[in-house]
Amino acid sequence: MATQWSHDQVQALGVRTDLTTAGQVLGISRATVYELAKRDQLPFPVLRLGKKYVVPVNGLMEALGMSSSQPIPAA
């Protein structure tokens, strides 16, 4: 069963998170989120630091329109 992420849960991730967790927030698989990152097709900023992808949580929240504490349903 897919998890729904609330505003507070996403905000609790801190300043940044990894790409896998960002994919979980979106409700998409690890393989899919990595493929979309490689194609630069994600709706939020993704930074490549060496071999790692880093996602600024603020950008993720903005892309999801998380301005309230209502949960965002996973796909």
C-alpha cells in the first residue's frame, strides 16, 4: 500500500533528501525516479553531486504545491 506524505512529514526530511525518498513522496519507484532524473524530467530541482543525487526539500514541496498540512496521495 502506498504511503501518503503530509506537509509535516516532508518538511521533517530536513533541508535535503535523497532521490529515492523524493520518489517515495511522489509515489513512484526508485528505478523510475532515477530514470526521470537522468532525463532531467522531474518537476523539482535535483542536484548531482559526484555519483549522488540530492533533492532540496523546499523545491520538492513547491513542486507538489504543499502549502497546507493536507496529505498528498501517492500514485
